[in-house]
Amino acid sequence: MWLHLAALVGLYYLLRWYRERQVVSDLRDKCVFITGCDSGFGKLLARQLDLRGLRVLAACLTDKGAEQLKAQTSDRLETVILDVTRTESIAAATQWVKERTGDRGLWGLVNNAGISVPTAPNEWLTRQDFMKVLNVNLLGVIEVTLSLLPLVRKARGRVVNVSSVLGRVSLYGGGYCVSKYGVEAFSDSLRRELSHFGVKVAIIEPGFFKTGVTNTEMIYRTFQKAWDQLGPEVKEIYGEGFLASSIKSIGLLEKQCTHHLSLVTDCMEHALTACHPRTRYAPGWDAKFLYLPMSYLPTFLVDAMIRWSSPRPAKAL
């Protein structure tokens, strides 16, 4: 019995390996629009797809980021300045993409732009703190997607949304986890709706990687700022010891992050170029063997694990 089971599992993975190796034809004729190309995953993916021969339309937040990217790529790659929190900027970028794709439509849309701060216990933050993150990570993803959707549908192309393992397991307060849970929900509904038109939607759920999103100095500054703005009552409830332990945990984050960003961009590239892309990709060993398994555990058990490993407030029961 066990031998037959092992044979079936082996056959399943062999067939999956064969299907996933099949590549879309005429890649050189296909256009891909990527947000957040100033640094990190977006910048590396733009360079990677450019080397592969695709026509890359890279959206950067700053002129400096655009100039640096163009200096590292071929003449085929084009850049545009895009702020995903501004409707007029999204509209201008959409028109820019239309002019470059023409009747072919847009083969790939990669929603990669994102921020992670402010991050702190929810009670320390304001509505504006949450909205700062949600405007980029969730509402920006939705508005960019809706604006470019007619072009993607015309090409029967792909939408690739960058979520996170923190869209499966919420480890801390602030808008980041909330936004990534939202990206998961939006992507699931979008995938089901667009399947009628031959459009495929993939979700990337990376673990912890060394990018601007995990910049410990930036996280520390915003955490300390949130603490400094608290009233004396809340400060007394949490205590200086909680603050010190939390800052120490932030410092350890850098050691947990891998520098191999290509683990993520390889998944993005596969989602754009494979005939049979996966629905979800989980790049990083921590994603595969810690956070995704955690997401399937009973809630009370996950709560206990996170509580055990988190700093304890001074007035905790």
C-alpha cells in the first residue's frame, strides 16, 4: 500500500514538473508592466525579464530609480514615474502603457510596489498610520489593476500580485498584515472572475527577504516614533521593558532575511512565462516550512506560538 502511495505521489510531481516546464511562445512580443521598480524585487525582475527578451515597462516612484534601472538594462526597457496612491498618476501611466502596447494588449501586470511602515502594536497607531500602508499595498494594487485590466484581458495575459506570508499569518500590528490579507482576497476573487476570459492571476507569498520593506533602521524609527506619541497611560500598560524587547526583536529581523532575491523573482518570471503557472508561490524556506504550515494549524495553537515568542507587556495578566 505504501509503495503504491509513494508511486502515485512521485507520478504527480513528475507530471507537475513536466507541465510547469512548458513556456509561452513569442515572449519577445509580450509587454509586462511592473510597479515598484526603484529597488528590490521590482528592479531585479525588470532586469531579469529584459534579459529574457520581454518588453518591460517599468514603473518607478522616483526619477533617480528610473535612471539607475535604465543604466542597467537594454534599450528595449522603458520607464514611467508612478505613484500608486494618486489616481491621476495611475491614469497617466495607464495611457502611457496603452500607447506602447497598441492592439496587442498587456501580457503581464506585476503589482509589486509596497511599504511596511509604520509597524507597531495596533493600539499605538492611528487611522492615518493604517491608511498610509493600505493606500500603497492594497488600494494602489486594486486601482492599478482595474485601470489596466482591459489591456490585460485583450492579451489574455497574466496578473501577478505580490502578497506575503504575513497575508497568511498575522504576526504583528499595523497596516502591513492587513493589506496583505486584502491582497489575498482581492487576488482570489479576481482570479475566479478573469478565468472566464483566459486571464490567469498568481499570488507571490515571500518569506523574509532583504529589501527596503525589511529595512530594520526604518522599522525601528517608526516604532520608536509611535511609542513617543503615546499617552502616559498606554506607556505604563506596556512598559519600557516591552519597548526594549521589541526593539531587540527588530534588530534580529535582519538576520532572518535572505539576500537571494532571485528566489522571488524566479517565481514571478515563471508566473508570467509558463503555460501553466501556479496559483500561489511561496519563495523562501521560512515561507515553505514555517509560515505556510502555521497558517493551516488551529487558530488557538498559532495564537499560543506567537504569544510565546512575542514581548510581554508590563501589565499583562
